[in-house]
Amino acid sequence: MLFRSALEGETYPSLTILVTTDFPFERHIPELIGANYIWGPIDSFSMFRLREEWRCTFYPRPGQDEDIALTDEALQERLHGIVGIQGDFPIRERRGYRIHQRIVPRYNVGRIVLAGDAAHLNAPTGGMGMNGGVHDAVNLSEKLRRILGGEPLTLLDTYSAERQPVAKEEIIAQAHGNRTRMQQTDVAAQLKSLGDLQ
């Protein structure tokens, strides 16, 4: 409870829709890789290859509420927008969820230490949270090794001072930028964003 009340930030108002299907998209779109971000003037979405299925995430269409966005009809229409097939796509899972951008003001209180998603939540676009969590663990493990070797517990304060600003100024900021880019529908803005990434 020491950290929970201080989890600062915001929750995005827009819903994210997750659909999982075992339809073999890779047989119809040979350019697909493990993680795909697709932009279009109407739809922007992502597709991630799992072991035997694909996880697709969408944003609701303008004016579309959560109940409608998760219906069979709406989800089939979105999946047919990826590949036009005869019949329906098999849907294994569907759900709507909200994304948070939040961070604790410090990563340690005494001997209690946070890292990764326990310390910072961000939009998943681009994998910034996972990568940031790995870097947290690397930094923290070096401090713990030194503490076990006899150095003071105050090294945990150093860990917090080093990693919290990185999460706030880099991880959360970049994840927000990635999410904002994915929600662009203007083709000129999309092309500019692509140019900026090169």
C-alpha cells in the first residue's frame, strides 16, 4: 500500500479491443512478422503472432461504444478488413480494456523495491514497458549484488534515482508517442510520422 496511492498518471479514455484467433493470417499475408503495426485511413491496428494463434488489437470506430465494438458482427467486420475470406473468423477470445500511463514517484521504500510494471505502466505499443523492466532488473541486480557484498542499503535509493526519471521521461513518453501515432488516420500525418522514425 505504500506505493499504490502514489501511482501517478492517467488512464486513456479510449477503449482497446483485443481479439484472438487461430486463423492463419501468415498464409494470406506473407510479409507478416511476429509483431505488426498496420496503419490505414480508417483502421489502425496491431497483430501479434503467438504460438498457434494471432492476437489483434483495434480501437473502436468513432462513435462506437464498447458493447457494439465487441459484438460478433463488429469483430468479424474488423477481421475481414485484414483479409477478405468467405465465412467467419474463429474467435477464441475477445475483450475490451483500458490502458494506463502511470508511475510511482520512487522505486523503493526501505527494503521494498519495485521494478518493471510494478513501478511504471504504459501503453504497450512498441514494447517499451517490457524493455524498460529488463533495464530496471539489470540496474537493480547490480545494486543488490553490491549490497550483499556489504555496501549500504542506500544503494536502493540510487537505483530509484537512476531508473524512475528514465521511465518517466523516456519509456512513458515514447509509449505515449507510439500510441498517438497509431491512432492517426490522416495519411499525410502518417507519412510524416514514418519519415520521423527513419
